[in-house]
Amino acid sequence: MERLIIMLLLFLFNACSALGTFDVAQDSGESDDGIGSPPAIDTSQFIEQAQGASCADILNAMYLVDGQYVIWYRQGNCADASYGTTLFDARTGDALCSAYDSIAGPVQQCNNEADLPLFQELATSQRPDMLEGHTAELIFSEGGGRGLNSRK
């Protein structure tokens, strides 16, 4: 029965990868003592994306929030697309919400309106690791660091 469950999970992870989401690895969720523990989040796929970002010379930072989400703040000296904030599901790698500069002006979108309040709270925060009611861990940072809300 355990083998069947493991095979099914592997199939589902591969199917998600084929659909264009990140292939985010997780552990089995069980500790050595047999008592379940939360699965570990592999943030390497998110970090690779941030490392390859263009127009992120002022700010390029990612936080793991509440062990469930990754929020990415990006800002740079570019004529267009000078900033962006994206909220990801940390387990699937799916982008849930984003706000960014475009040639047509600022854009904000969420795939599910239920994610909008959390996204707005995180997107406007200068320090997601200091928000009450949330835990946040800085997983990647580079850039000049004038502050998360220093967008023009």
C-alpha cells in the first residue's frame, strides 16, 4: 500500500512538472520517531529563478512565508518592468499572485481571489519577516537594498 501511494505521488509530481510548475522536492513527512513532521520545502528552484532575474539590480529578495509561500520582490533600473512582486505556492511552485510594472502601467493579478489579501499584505510590507501572525525566512537576497517599498 505504501509503495502504491509513493508511486502515485511520484506520478503527480511528474505531471505537475510537465504542466510548467517548479519541480519542488519534499521529504516523506515522517521523522525517525514515526511522528509526522511538516515536509521540508526545497527552495532551490525559486533561488535559481531569482539568480537569473533581469532588471533586479536595486532589489532581488525572496522569503519563505509561513512554510507555505514564497514571496519574491524584484526592482531594477529599467525603462520598463522596473519592479515586480510574485507570490508562489512553495510546495507546487505555482505563481498565485503578481504585481509588476509594464509598458501599459502597473498590473496586479491573482489566479484565485482568496490569495489576494495575503498577497497585498506581503507586497506592501517592507519586512515580511516582521509581520505579526506570519513567519518569514529570507532565502535569497542581492541588490542595492534601498528598501522593499522604494519603488518610484
